[in-house]
Amino acid sequence: MGKFSDVKILFVLCLVMFFFGGWLIPITDPTECCYTLTAKEMIEAGDFFSPRIYGDYWYDKPIFFYWELILAYKIFGVNEFASRFFPAVFATLGIFLTYFFGTKLYNKKIGFTAAVILAVSVEYWYIAHAVITDMTLFCAMSVTLMTFYFGYSKKKFSLYYISYAAAGIAVLTKGPIGFLLPGLIILIFLTVKKNLSHLKKMKMPQGLLLMFAIISIWYLPMYIMHGENFFENFIGVHNFLRASTAEHPETNVIYYYAVIFFIGFFPYSFPLFFSQMKKFWNEKNFPVLDMRKKFLLIWAITVFIIFQSFATKYVTYTFPYMMPLAILFALHFADKKILFKRLTAVGVISFLFMFFVAVQLCEENSGRREAEIISPHVDENSCVVSYRKKYSGSLVFYLGEKVYRMENDEGLEKLQPKKMSWTSLNVMPFMNEKDLPQSKKIIAVTDDLREKDLLKIPRNWRLIAELSGSKIYISEQKN
């Protein structure tokens, strides 16, 4: 295939896989709503610098992804398509970066195959639609490592400036990991090559100055404006605590990312794995690795090991290893045309089916339907409360009203934010059930677990809607 044909095919594939139907997928809890609601509140406050949520400053992530959302909302309005627009844009960019890198490392066939594998893999498709920072981080980190490799292998040391600049964007997107992780990969690679002296050629003084100039656009003013509170919450809770203390202990198991690998690279992972195991069993030796394969493997394995060592584990954490692995996959599938075409067809058809399943699942994990039901009942004399196990930020996003997390004395004691604790994420407005205003109409969202407790509160409760996983009650004000 010629270059134009490859590009055209990949572009159409990206349109179908990443952009199609983005307007149909509702904003979900608990993660997407934090980004969308923060960007929405920043626009309402006219403050495009300090992230805020529920009316308070919020130091969960750096600014870059919020800027993406704000720009999309300014162009398209505050809606689902706008929320998912830039993840799809960066997903498309990631596909073409993979095509470019694979082509430069090997040839156009490998580059094209790698790009298709990436585009059709489950995890990439999922993150291309998710309103989270990871696709932007993927592109920034990939550019950092790609330009390093080209600078090293081709002795074009001026390319290192692009590496430092891309690392700066990564730090503005996700935090220190955006620089530390690619830096560790580069250090390991140079160690394996027994060429640590090359660090002297990497233009560190100028490059680091460039990177710090980029990240200082946001980090320095934030520290000046918000001081120790910013440092403690951003560095302490959202970086150190994630690495040292499991937010979700049930996922902190040794096999977690191995499972993510096989699911994430479906439909290509299982055929590749069994083929390579069979080959190794027959030949009883490891393949010879040239510099290209060593770099790709060091990139992928380092990402895997680092995040496996973190106490907090998420599906998306190992995502940056997908580009090098896709290129390595392409080396296997490029000469297996029939198998590759069949697997790709399975992937595309599966995603067309999965898309409609995903819309339904997201709907059940979103407050959009609840907001549609509640909105006609909201007036200046109403108070909306959430009285259930999980608080819905997406309900606040869609409703555009304050929603109190109502609890009893025991619940408030457990959930109130504490320093260097996961409870510090509980920044939503709270209300003690004993303080329920008697002079207001109460609109309460609850679930099966808390419904009985809600009905024990002395009000004239009237059920107005029952959805999957939630029930909505109204109680008119007391005279």
C-alpha cells in the first residue's frame, strides 16, 4: 500500500472507532464526572487556572486535560460529544504516531499493522472514549520516548528538545510520573546499552530548563496562589498516596495487569501468546534482540513493573505500554495476512456490538436519567440530597444544582475529609440527616440499601421514580 492509502484507511478507521457515537455515551461516575464537572465549574467561575469542583478548589490532576475540556465546551457546548472530543482526537494522534514510529523503525507494513492493532484493541478503544487524562498522557509520553530514540540512534541530538517539551506536557497532564517514567525507561535503556555516558549528550541543562519553563506555566502560580494546601493534596494524596496505599484493595493483586494485558489487547493477545509459547517450546531459546526490540521491550516492561509495584491499581495505568507492544505485535502478524484480517474483522464487529452495550452500561452508571426526572421538580425552594452508598457527581453535572451528600452522625464521621487519606477526595457538600431543612421541598435520591433509612426520617415521602439502582423521593416542605 502507498503512504496515502495507509493514511486514508487509518483516518477512516479512527473516525469509525473513536468519534462515532460519542454524543450517545453519558458522562459516568465516579471518574468522568470529576473532570467534566470541574471544567464546567471553571467556565462558570471564569477561572481557567485553578481546578474546582462543588465550589471548592480541587487538586486531583494538573491543568492540561481541563484546558482540553474547556476548549471543547467553548466550541461545542457542554455536552457528551464535547467531553469525548479530545480523547478521540488524541486517540487518532496516537494511531498516527504509532504508524510513524513503526514505519521509521521497520517499514510501512509494520507501521500500518501496528497502528491497526492499536486502534482495534479493547483497551485503546475504551480509553479513546473515556473522559480521562490517559490518552493525552499516552501521546505526550510516546513523543518523549520516540524522539529520544531517534535522537540516540540517528545522532540527531537536537531532537532531545522535543523530548523535554513533550515530557513537560505529560507533567502538565498527569503529574511527575509524566517525566519520571520516561526518564527511567531512558536510563534503563542506556544502562543495558552500557552507554550511560550518553547522558552528557542529552542537553540536560537546556532541556530541563525548557521542561521546567513549560510546567511552571501552571505549577508555579498554583503554588503561589494556594501554597501548602496545593502541595499537600496534589503531591501528597494524588501522587504519593496512590503509590503507597491502595485506593481499591481488591485490585492490588499480582496478576491484575496480566489480566488487563490479555483483555486490553483483545482480539490479538491470545493468538499471539499461544503462538509465541509454541515457538519457544519448539525452539527452546529466546529470540535475538536488536536495539529496536530492546528499546520497545524496555519501554513496555518498565511501565508494567512500575505500576505493578504501585499499591493503587487502575485499568488505565499501564496504558503507555501499548504503543511499543503494538509494534512488537506487528512483527508477528505482518506476515500472517489472513489471520490478521480475521482478527481485525472480529475486533471491528465486536466493537460495533460492544458500543451499544457500553451505552447501556454507561447509562446505568450515570446520573443523566435521574437529572432528567428531578429537573422539573427543582425550584428556589427545593433541596436535593443524595442518600445512598455512592455519591453521583454526574447527577450534579447534568442537573446543574447543588446536591448534598446526606448522612447520619456515623456516616459523617467516616466520610469527612482527613489529611493524607482517601477521604480527602470527599469534597462534595455534606448534610446531616438531622439538619434536613423543614421549610424546603426535599428531593432525595436513594438506593435499595438506604431506602428504609430514608423513609424513617419523619417526612411525607412520595416515590416519583424508580430506576435501575436508584429511587427518587420527594417530600414537600413542612408548614
